[in-house]
Amino acid sequence: MPVVNLSKIIAMNHNRDRVNAVITPAGTLGVMSQHEVEKILRSSRDKGALHEQFRRCALAVLNTGTDIDDSKMVMEKFHDFDIVPHQLDWGLQFELVNAPAEAFVDGELIHGIREHLFAVIRDIHSAHETRSSSYFEKSDDESGGVTNAVFHILRRATIFDRHDHSGLVVCWGGHSIDKVEYKYTKEVGYHLGLRGLNICTGCGPGAMKGPMKGATFGHAKQRNREGRYIGLTEPGIIAAEPPNPIVSNLVVLPDIEKRLEAFVRTGHAFILFPGGAGSAEELLYLLGILLHPENRDVPFPLVLTGPASSHAYFEQINAFIGETLGYEAQQRYKIILDDPAAVARMMIKGVKEVISYRKEKGDAFFFNWQLNIDLLFQKPFEVTHESMAELDLHKGQDHHLLAANLRKAFSGIVAGNVREEGICSVEKNGPYMLSGDLELMESLDQLLQNFVDQHRMKLPTHTYIPCYEILK
């Protein structure tokens, strides 16, 4: 394809819902070493696993705004999409082949999507090098090596700002929520923005988009032009939950465990909105860390909140946590219903406590080095029928260990719901089998059934077929 105007992104061969285009990196991505250039070119020539992951993540970004939360369907719809690097004397250009037309306006790629696309280019290839680098693998402290890797990935993405002490609020929640719940997430985000707080989410739609959208209005009303909207994702989930257009800083972590660690290392206060299996996974991950004996005195503001109509949802979540992890776990969060301003005030109070604690401990404000995260929470969980069946779902273990195993169970359900490899595995081999203590299994079964009944597992475009079976 001939070189076009390098200062712009020009779309060509517009044909129905597909567009071909040439894009040119900007900023630091426009200045690449020969090693970086050759690495990207080699992966494209080889058409191996790295290029395929790169292609899929790029497609997910270009397909933002979709109402499909099934990554297998997305990949099948755009099976002929590709992103091909071409070498220039000073770097690379990328040719988009059969890209979704919705990513373009009057022949030009939307600027926000352009930024997200280059974040994918930066993170996918750099993460591969990070994993293979001995610098991040410390034989005497494997857990510390993982944390170091997460830090460097975030630093490379320019997430850290040493001079910004305004506070980063991590907002978790489902992509499949109703209009009342979505409106509430925006109202909470608005009150957070009025108080100068920044937002970090999983970057997708629903409860991940709402707080960001609300915060933009709060920041605008306060004439705050420094507001940040950070989105953290990973290759397995990005196609089902593509970055929403408000995300100003997108980071693609190598796997779900590093994504979760990035949340808890960078966030100063946390909010959980209504959600499904993914939100339960996030809550269990965080509670498991907070229940570790070394973290019991660490201030960690956590609020579960939603509109009045979500009362039953949080009642069910709270009951499940009490029945499985006990009273101590319930004391690590507060539940606030139908009061966005109260939630925002709680976040401000919590951020101040975090600042004071980190100053006292000499910890960095922008990265929570003091938090102890056991290797059990860091090792990637490979979801298979065998690994799901072997999970230790019994009460005769420390609560933080049970939380880790429950987290893996929900992670597997997320994989079976929306990740291509999980969907294909369930289609081929049937549902994942989960077994354990009878009382625990009954609690888990009831919670999951509530998620199904409330249409929280997937977008309610068709009848949900469970990807799991609870054995009692």
C-alpha cells in the first residue's frame, strides 16, 4: 500500500462495514529502536501466537462500542481483519486490513481509538519481552519479581504522576447492568469528579464506563483539566469488554492476575458496583489480600454501592461473604445504598487516610509497595476443566486461601462466559464442574443463580446457558 499523509490517519477502500487504512505512530511510539522494529516485524512474519494476540487486541480496540460481549463472536465476525507492520527508515507504519468502519469518521480513525490502538502496540509486544526478561525473575523472591514487572508495565504506560496527590478511585462492576444502575454509577462518578478524584476501571462498558462519564462532568464543573480516566485490561477480556471512549490512559496487562494486582497497587480507594462473576472475582481477590495477616492494619477504603433497587444484590453478596469468609471479611467494606455524595465523601476520607499511612511508612503515593500479595494471587490461573474440578473449595483452610480459590472459580466462569478459549472449551467438553463442602457449594450455587436471574452473567441479548455445574 502506498505511503499516505504521515501526519494523519487516512482510511482507504471504504467498503460497507470494513475499512483499510495506514496509520503512523505518534509520540514516543514514533521513535523506536531497531531491536523493537525487528521484533514487531518478526512476529508479523511468523504469524505466531504473539501476532495473533496482537491482532485480536487491536480488533477489540477498533470494535469499541459493540453490543457483543462474546469474544468468539467478535473474532468470527471480523475473521479477515489484520494489522500489518511496514518498516520505514525511522520506524514503523501499520496497515489495517478490513478494520471495523465504526472506528472511522469521514475516513479518519477516531483520535481516542487511535490512542488505544497504540497502547495495544506498546503493551502487547513489551509485555512479551517483560515476561522473557530475567530482570523480572528473582529466584529469591518470585512474588517481588511479579510486582516489579507490574510496576514497569505501568511506568512504561506513564500511569504514575509523583506530583498528583488527588487520589485514584478504582471502580469495579458489571458490564451487564440495567439503566437505573448505570445512571447511578454516573452519579457517583460525578460526585467523585466534583471532589477532584481520578477514576480507574476495567475500561469496558456498563459500571466501568458510567463512573468515568460522570467524573468528566464533575471535573468540567470544577474546571479541572487534569482529570485522569485510567483503564486496565488484559488480552483475554478486551474483546468482550472493549475500552470505552472516555479512557484516557489504556494499559493492557499480560494476564488477569497482573491486571488485578495493578488495580490494588495503584488505587487509593475502591468502589464495587453491582456486577456478575467478574465483579465477584475482583471482590474476592481484594478480600483475600486484605485477609492476609500482614495486611490487616493497612488502610484500604472499600465501598459496595448501588441504587435502592440493588438492595437484594448486595444483601446476597454480603451473605455469601459472611458464609464463606466470615465476619472479619465483612468488616473490610461498607455498603452504602442510593447516596452518591456519601460514597464520594467516604472516598475522600479514605484517600486522606491512605496518604497519611503511606507518609508514615515511607511508601510511594502512586504505587502501594507495602501491600503483601502472596504468590498464590499472582500466578496465572489456567482455566481448564481439570483445573476447575481440582479447586480446593472447602472451609478447612485460612480465609485468605479460600478467597484465592473462590476467586479462581469465578475467573473460570468469566472465561466460560466471554473469553474465546473458554467458550470453545465449554462447547467442546461441556460445563466446568465445581465441587466442595456442601454448605459452601449451596452458597455458591445460590449466588450464581441470582446472577443468572438478574441477567448479570452476560448482556441479555439471548438466553444464558451456564458454563458451569455445581456438584453437591
